[in-house]
Amino acid sequence: MYKVFVGGLPFATTDDELRELFEAHGKVASANVVRDRESGRSKGFGFVEFENEDEGKAAEKALNGSEVGGRTISVAQARPKEERPSNNW
């Protein structure tokens, strides 16, 4: 499995639209737009998981910096939670 982070998504993007965008580059195992727990509104980013690492890397390279719904998206390999900086002040 190969998971990518997708940032800069238009707030109206659905899980299905995110999946369709990436399926052009390989077999997508899952595609999820992250939403606010309280309001249910998109946070403008999501994650796409590919079954094949090579396809995931190809999609990352092809779509990073591309325009979706008038916004430039960024696509990069997702990092595991433990690698993210903490906000514990």
C-alpha cells in the first residue's frame, strides 16, 4: 500500500471526486476527504491510498502542482502520525 496526502483541495470536493481524480493513475484502495467533526465541512485536504506503490508514486508525480476546481493541489507521500510535529506547547 502507498498512501498520499492531498492538500489544497476545493472545499466542495467529495470522496468520490477525489477517487476519480487519482484512479486515472492506478488502482485506488481508498480516498477520503478530511472533514471537521462538528460541522462536517471539508478541511481542504485528504488522503488517497493505492494498492501498488509504483502507481501511487506515479500519481503523486503527475498530480502534484496540478489545478483542481481552480485551486493548486499538493500531493506528497503521507507520513505516519508519529513523524508529525506535535502541538504540545
